[in-house]
Amino acid sequence: MKDINILSIETSCDETSIAIVKNGVEVVALTILTQMDTHANFGGVVPEIASRMHSENITMVLEETLQKANMRVEDCDAIAVTYSPGLLGSLLVGIEFAKVLSYVYEKPLIKVNHLVGHIYANKIDNHLKFPCLALIVSGGHTELIKMTGDYEFEKLGETQDDAIGEAFDKVARVLGLTYPGGPNVERLALNGQNTYKLPTMLNDDTYNFSYSGLKSSVINLVNNERQRGNEIRKEDLACSFQIAAVDELKRKLELALKNNNIKNVILAGGVSANKYLRKEIADLCAKYEASLDLPEFIYCTDNAAMIGAAAFPLFLKGEFADLDLNAESNSKIC
Ligand code: KG4
Ligand code: ZN
């Protein structure tokens, strides 16, 4: 079969990224331009600034990607783009850019759900083993999905309030760490001990999660200690928080492993870059003799390569989007 090269575009939040992905598994070229440093000045992503920066940079990101691949848009077989979930203004920049390329170069347009992209990040240089449990841990989502085949999803559970990444970012902020907080909390936790007693969240027999209680208890604890003039052991608090946050994932994943007789697990989304989480989930999977796929670090956080990987099964099925494609702020995987 002829090789299929998909030019893929991701602009759902604060990364402008374009990739060329061959046959859904091989990354020919990838460029990620992050706006992190700009948003760090505001303590979080400012949507207006994000979309403006995407508009300013996207042409340059395309040129750089084509140069790296030594290819032209003409050489690609389709244009894929993230259409949801994400910031509407940011998504629209990528979508309009993709539509123009699709129209001008007469290439089919493929719309990809960002979370499906995170799952398919595990297919890069690899293959997905079905059935599997996919645990999505990102800045905006925490979901446990059962997959029985390509694009066959069944949601087992999801967060009832905040996403785990959001909790990491808020805890980072109260500890005075810069945005995005997750990696900084992880770094701080390396030198800490689990000395702070934090609440156990949804300790029930559903596959749902909850992070707002944990987040609030850390924020309240810091504020109370400050009011009393007591010093906070930041390293210990970061460590205690990280352990509590990961325990919540482990409890629900363990329940799913016990109840579903599924022997393959996938981690997906930005928080899956956390080394403590990777180790703990790996140990849990080993206990249940389940295989674990983890995205390479570069493919954990937002990138267009995962969008190209997720677009490939849609290309094979001929599931193409029309030029009236619009952004959706929060469409579900299933
Ligand atoms: O998947 P992602 O890049 O964007 C969304 O789709 O949301 O995830 C970003 C989230 C942020 O909340 C960030 O703090 C978190 O992932 N994150 C981490 C780590 N690296 C990124 N959280 C904990 N530990 C990390 N090493
Ligand atoms: Zn993401």
C-alpha cells in the first residue's frame, strides 16, 4: 500500500503545533511552538492572547515543519485538525488554516477530537492493544475509557468536578510556582515527604473521580497556616498532594482492572508526563499482569503528532469533514 502522509494541526490551547505523520505511526516532522512563557506572566492561559499568538505563528510553524520533512503540502494526503475540546478562539485559528490548506491543495479534511489524539499518542511507533483501558489525565479532563477497537469507546467514568491537571496547576499557584504548575509540583515533590494528611476523594465503587475537594483542602491549608504565621513545608505539601492525586487514579483504575478482565492499559494527556504517576500506574498494572503503554514524554503534552496518529483510522474509513467545519468547545469522545 502507498504511504499515507497526514499534515496535522493542533491549536486547542497554548501550543501551536503542526506535524506530518506517516501511516498513523511514524512522525516525519513535528514542530511545537509553546506560548507557555507568555501565559506564565498571567498565571494561566489568557484565551485572547492565545488565539492571537496562534494566528501570528501558524504559517511559520507550517513552514518549519515542511522544511524538516523536506516535503510540500502537495506531497501530503490529507489535512487533519483538532476541532474540540479546547478554547474556541484557539481552535478556530487551526480549523480555518486547515480548511484553507484543504481547499487550496484539494486534500481531504479530517476533524480530530483532542482527547482521542491524546489516546492515539500511544500509537506513535507502537500499536494499540485491544481491549484496553485508557486513562486520560490532562489539564481539562480526567476520564477512564474502555476501548474495544479503533474508535470504539465506552466511558466508564470521569471527574465530577476539576481535572487532575487543573488541581496540579492550582496547587502550584498557591505554592507560588509558575504556570504550568504540574511539572513544578513534581519537581518540588522530589525533595518532600508525605507528611500532610489530605482527604481521600470519591472512595466509592464508581469509576468517577473528584479533584476539587483535594485542591481546596491544599489551598485552605496553605491559607490557614499563613494566617497563623506558620511556615509551610512546600516540598512536603507538594509530595503529599501528588500522592493523594495519584492514589485517586490508582483506586479507580484498580477497580476497573478487577471488574473488566482487561489486560491492557494506556495513559494519555499532559499529566501522564509525571514520573511518579507513571511509576505507580506501572506497578499497579504489573500487579494485575496488565500491559501498560505510556506516550513518550514529547507526546504527553499537546502536540500535532498525536492528531496525525488519531486521524489515520478516519482517513482509512473515508470519514472526512466538510469545509463548514466549526470549533466545538467541549464535544465528548463518547
Ligand atoms: O494534555 P495537556 O498538555 O493539555 C490539555 O489538554 O489540558 O495537559 C496539560 C496539563 C497541565 O495541567 C499541566 O500542569 C499538566 O498537564 N502536566 C503535569 C506534568 N506535565 C504537564 N502535571 C503533573 N506532572 C507533570 N510532569
Ligand atoms: Zn491536551
